[in-house]
Amino acid sequence: MDIKFKQCRRCHRNLALDAFYFLHPSPKNRLKNPVPLSRCKVCMAEVTAISRKDPKWVERWEVYHWRANIRKRYGLEPSEYQRLLESQNGKCAICDNTTSHKRAPRLAVDHDPQTKAIRGLLCYNCNAGLGRFRHSINLLKRAATYLQ
């Protein structure tokens, strides 16, 4: 059996390929075969542990993840989100709350589940409330009548 080696870019040790994570072919890349990453698994774990303690790294990652998420889920660019936020004066479209939930610091993108059309930005509680009522106008009317 032929064991292949690769040098880690961080620790500069020559290690067997099983000491590296691999980037596998997917529709997002043009790879035909799996390719080992440049850092060994030990160095990757060390770098990840160090960077996750850095508040700047955490903030950058959260912003990157948020941008990728709204693009993928809603086809919405961050600049379009910002325009929508400004058109609502930075407030929830239902309750006029300017802050959201600690688990969701930004206002959520509300969309019609059937048509995928974006309706506006909602705080965590209003967005969760609509979801709990299954986006049903009839259920919301019955709830309003019940509260009166």
C-alpha cells in the first residue's frame, strides 16, 4: 500500500494524508477528486479554537453567515435588506419594536410561504407568532376576537 505524505502549511510537518481534512467535489467547486486542505487536523483545531475566542472573528463569521443565509433563503442582497429596514424606519412591521430577540439580533425577513414573496421585516416575537398561527389570516382573526 502506497502511503502519501503532505506538508502542513502551519506546523511544516510531513504527515500522512489521513492527518488532513479533504475538500470533496461538489456543485460549488470544480474538483474532480478530493483534495487535502493545507493545514493538518491538529493545526485546524488549534486555529479554530483560537479564532473562536476572538470577538472580531466571531462578529465577522456571524455577518458572513447572515449574508449567505438571506441570499440563499430569500434571494435578498444585504443592500436590499438595508433598504427594506430603512423603509420601515428600523422597526418591526407589526409592533414597531426596534430590537429583536437576543437569539436573533436582526429583524427577520418575513415572506409568504407559498409565493416566497418578501412581505417585510419582523422582530423575533412577531415572526414566531405568525409562524405559530401558520400564517393563517382566519386563525389570527379568531385569536383577535378571542382577546376582545
